[in-house]
Amino acid sequence: MSIPMEPTGNEKWTGVIDLGCGPNKLDGALGVDHYPYAGVDLVANLDQFPWPIKSNSQSCIYARHIIEHVAEIRLFLNEIHRIGCDGATVKIVTPHFSSLDSWKDPTHRWHFAGSWYKSFTEQYMAGQVLPFEHRETEITFGKSIRAIVPRIMVRLAGYNWWEKHYAFIFRARNIFTTLAIRK
């Protein structure tokens, strides 16, 4: 079953897709999940390719807390590239490897550092993954008073330094990465 390019009836879909949306689909987005939660528009296994979504049809792709679950990150990113149009924004959220959230869910297959995207955009796997451009990455640290310390460390010395020396002392929460599709 392919997803229509235009909404039908009272749908609000605007070329925005929420992959692995679960029961918390973004308003106005086309929700895709493996399970038929309320609000899911398309039930699909994101580990089976190709997805039943038209190529070059999405202008904004959200993958919130799903990339850590997929079987093959390279294939997942290539499929995102296929369904996105040139210049499409891709927003990926995943727990940081130092977060307890990364480890407490037994269905998480992967644990990510702040520069995870470099393996797929700049380094050895760039030839195996279709082209993406990195726009920005932010690592969040929560809202406690203790979270001020790693924020200061990052501001002074950078994410890589903090990850190497203090990530398991001053833990992070999530990584927010924004990519753009290049075709």
C-alpha cells in the first residue's frame, strides 16, 4: 500500500512523516509505526525495504527514538533518502550513550555518541549511504542543577572532550541531529 502524495478527506498531512511515531504522532504528520497505535496512518515494518512510501515524496522526515531500534542503520538512512525529496529536512532524536534511557530498553540495538552521523556523512561509510548534509546536532542534559556542569564543559571544550572524559559522570539525555537530503 503506497501513501498518497496529497491528503484525502480531513487529513492534515503536509509532506511531513513521523517514522516510528508510536502513540505520539506529530500533529499534521503522516504517522508510520510497526504497531497499530491510535493515530498511526501506516502500519509498516521499518526493517523491511522498500517501505510502502512513494520515492521523493517527503519534505520533512522525523525519526524520534526509532534509529536505535532498527536492524541496519545504513539501510534505514538509505530508505529515508529514497522517500525524501532533494533538500528535505531529516530530524533524528536518539538517547545519548551515557543516558540510562539508552540502556534500560532491551529493544535498543545501538547506542550513539554526539557525532554518530559522521560515520555516514563524512567517513568510511559515506560511499555506502546516500548523501546527507549535516546541519546541526545538540545534546541535551536535562533540567537539574547538576546538568549545568556538562553544559559549561561543552561550551568551553566541546562535545567530544566531554564525551571522552566525563560522559558517564555528567550524563546526557538525548541527541538531536538535523540532516538534509542531497540528491
